[in-house]
Amino acid sequence: MSETDYTGDEPLKLTAKRLWRFMKPHRWGLMLSVVAFVLVAATEPLIPKLLGYALGEGFQSKSASASSSLPALGGEATLPAATTSTATAAASVAEAPAASAASGTAQTAATASIAGASASTATTPAASAPAAAPAKPTVEYSFPVWMVPIVLIGLFGLRGLFSFCGQYMLNWTISRTVMDIRAALLQVLLKADARVYTSLQPATAVTKVVNDPQQVVTLIAGALVTVLRDGLPALALMGYLFVLNWQLTLLSMITVPGLAFVVRKVNKRVRKMGSWAYDAQLRLVSVVEDVTRAWRVVRSFDAADYERKRFAERAREVQRSALKTAAANAMAQPLSQLMASVGISIIVSLALLQSRQNQTGVGEFASFVTALLFMSSRLRHLSDVMQPITNALVVARGCMGMLDTPAEPDTGTKELHGARGDIALERVTLRYPGASRDALAALDMRIPAGRTTALVGSSGAGKTSVVNLLMGFERPDGGRITLDGVAIDELTKANLRRQFAVVSQDIVLFDASVADNIAYAQERDDAKLEQVLRAAALWDFVQSLPEGLDSSIGANGSKLSGGQRQRLAIARALYKDAPVWIFDEATSALDTESERAVQQALEHWQGRKTLIVIAHRLSTIRRADCIQVLADGQVVESGNHDELMARDGAYAGMVKVQH
């Protein structure tokens, strides 16, 4: 991969547009999520506002006057000014010299009576001190203390509800998007040109279809949550800071260019390392796929150490790339925090100086600084947003590239119904990409309807190429192929393939039941299943299974022997009521008894179906109506067994070698 592939911006932009096409049908869920997070953000400025109000108003009373006209503690009331004068006069009389007592007992008694009456009415401050505590003033505050937990709990409960709704709707959008991406990628695989599969590893396809979409959308969703959860509150706090002090708020923006520069440089590194890590991961997956697929070969060659070393090399490559990617991601946060700390330190210092000069209260300063710190915390999280988005786009570029996989050409418009199976190849030429010679060279061949035609020849003679052309998996470079007189390229691919039932030498089975494998993509008919299983000499074995027809056969028929797998594939072909049956080395893995049973079943259909049999074991095709001998992509001999043996040519030579 070139350097431009790693660092180019345009491919990632195109990938982002592709991702949006999949998210667009579910945009209502995304919009509801945004609305919910907007409501969360709207409550963000209330926190510093409440803090400033509590510090500014919560510690100040409405009234603190000691001479309030409200009743004093203990139930006593303050006296008016006239009463105070009376008390002073009485005290003077009570303190007269003792000599005045000589004036008479009556006067003394009167004086004592007056003093006692006055003392009962009021007391002087000096005299009252030891008798009772002074009156305490009544204090009223701006709000009761019990309102604090109610407001805070209610506020955070409301924020929690909105946050839950926002994340739920976002994840709903994500899950639908992932499902649509996977469906689109699988559709591409189902419609891809046959030649694509010559270079596409199965494990790579699984990773791109199943794992990559989930990873991509999860990373983007995490970034969106961060933007909505932290970006919107940051904007709300920014507006609140402008209301409090717009001059200082403008100064807080001085670090933005520095942050943008840091993010741009880090993202360039992340993009390069992320692409390398993704490719290394796919190579590691391919090694694991090889080990699991070819485990018999690995063990028969005692290649465990070799595969372990191969895996270790790929794993070390993944580890190195992952570490470098993590290092590139980790660079963003400390650098952005350093830039932010410079701005915060300047702003807090200026705010403190301004508060001292203007003699503003602690509440206003606390509100500004709290809102500033909250906003800085939110912005710190936003500095980490670009890394997961970049990583997601790198992964998305890998899996979305499958959408560009060329589809199989299907230009046909005609359909055959009730085909007889008469096939003709006229001057057909085929050369595979990269080959040095033609696989088929001006081949002429006739396969009559209702007859059994055998194709024989050495490896590379062109037998399998004929089958690939008939099925439409390959396109001839020249010549013409007809089915019942209609050129096969004029038929739709689906209609063409409905005319054939194929048993290949490479048996492919599904991890499902016996019945599901035989009636694959067709309606189940138990009577017909029994018929084809008997014809394939497999009925007795299926009856011995614990669940009979519903017994699972494992991945690619791993619970079956080689012969049982091949007989099951034959039964699947027999179940498909197609006018043309192709058996490509269909009995190569069967024992003599099973092979004879299958041959008898095929002979039962001889004359009613067009049978094309490819075989290296010539004893299986002696009863064929016509034997076509191929060499170097051409027919060199044609006739039945007796005719070809009488000619003593290529076919006779092959028969003699096998005997």
C-alpha cells in the first residue's frame, strides 16, 4: 500500500459519505438523540449558577437588627422610652443616704414602696445582667436549606433521564445502521463475479462483513456521544460565560488555534498507523483461517511449529502496529491538556485580579471559574474525539471497499421453461487471467438431450472449464454456447442455473441438518428426501442417526466420513429436479459398493435426464452414450466405449493404463 493510501484525505471523506448513506434512513433516531442531549446541555449552566447563588445569597440574611419590634426570646418585650425614665428616677430614690431615714418611719416606708414598685416595672441594664440573658435578634435567609437537596437531586435526575433517552436512541440508530451495512456487504458477496473468489480469503470476507461494520459504527457512536454529551454543554457554558464576562471569555479562545494544530498533526499519524494495523489484522486472520481449514494437512505434515512461527510473525506485526497506533492516539490528550492549562491559568488569574479591582462578590467569581473549569473539562474530552473517528474511517475504508467489488454480469433477459437439456459448444475459446495458454481452444462439442455424456482426459485438459462455462461462472473469450438452441448469455443467470444440478469434486456442505443440506433453498418433502437418499445409498445411515433427517452434520459435514459427504452431495443434486445433471468426479471418494449403487441410480434416470459425467476412473463411464476425450482444450476423440476401444487411440491407452 502506498503512502498516499495511508494519509490521503479524499478516500476517508468518500468513506464518510458512504457511511452517511447507511445512517440516513435512520436519521430520525439520530435527531431525537441530539434533542435529548440538547436538553441535557441546557441544564449544564444551572450547576455553576446554583453554586454562585448558594455562595452569594445562601450566607446573607434579610434582616439582622437587634431592635426589631418582634418579641424577644423568653417572651419579654422591650420597653418604651417613658418607662425607662421612670426606672431611672426610682433608682435615684433607692440610693439616697442613710441619714434621710431620720425623717421618719413613714417616709422610709413610702420611699421603699416607691422603689419596689419601680423595680417591678423596669430594671436598668446594669441591674438586669445577672438576672436574665440579653434578647437575640431573628435572622431570615434567602431560601431554606431543605431546598438544596430537592433542587440538586431533581436537576441531576432530569439530566439522567435525558441522557438515557439520548444514548438509547443513538444505539438504536447504530444497530440499524450496522444491520444495513452487513446486508449490503453480503449482497455484494452473493452477486460478486466468480473470479473475485480466487483472491478473496473466506476469513477476510467474514471480518469485513461481520466484525468491521460493528467496530466502525461503535467507534463513531462513541465519538458522537462525546460530542453530544460534552460538546453541547460546552456551548451552553460558553454562552453562560459570555453573559458573565464576555471580555474574559473571548480571551479563553486563545488556545483554540494551538489545539487545532495539535489535533491535525496527531490525526495524520493516527491515519497512517491505523491503516497499517488494519492490514496486519487481516493477515493475522488469514493465518488462523488457514490453520482451522487445513488442520488435517497441518497435522499430517507435523507443521504445528511452522504454523506457530508464522502466526507469531503476524501477531508481532499486529502488536507493533497496535502499539504505534495507541501511541499516536495517546499523544493528543497530554498535548491538548497542556494547551488548555495555559489558557485556563491566564483566564483564572485575570478573573481574580478583575474581581479584586471591581470588589465583586465571591459568588460571581465562583460562578465564572466553575463554569470555566466545567467547559475546559468538556473540551478536554472533545480533544479525544478525532482519534476514534479517524480509526473508524480507516476500518470503514477497508470494508466499504467491498462495495466496489465487480458484480457478476447478468445481461440476459430470456428464460427457459421445461428445458430438454440439449447443449452445444461452438468454437469456444477460454483463457484464464494470467495464463500463458488457452484452457479451451476453439472447442466444438455436442451434448444431446436425454443422453449420458462423459468427459475424460488428463488434468488440465479443460473438463472443469466446460462445466464453469455451462454454469455461467466464466465467460468465453470467443465462440457460442447454446441450451436448447438459445445462447446461454441471453438467459438470466438465475434461469440458466436452474437448469443444472451439480456435484463437484470439491464437496461443500452447510452446518445444518441432513434434510436442510439436501433440500437446500427448496421446499422440504420427506418422501422425496427418502427417495434421493436411497438412490445415493445413504438412507440406512441417516436412519441410524439419533435425530434422523434432522441430525446436524457439523461444519462442512465434519461429522461425516468422506464417502458419506459425497453421497450427501449426490443426494442434494438428485433432489433438485433439473433437466441437466453434472457429476464432476462425484464417485471418486466412494467405496465399490456405494459407487455401484450410485451408478444404478444414475442409470435409472438415463434417457430422462441429460447427464454429464466427468471421471478419471474410466470404469464408471463404460455405459455412457458418448465419451468425449479432451486434450489441450480440444476434443480429440468422441464415441461410446466400444467404438473408442476399437480405434485404439487416446481413450484406449488410458483404459489400458488403469488396468
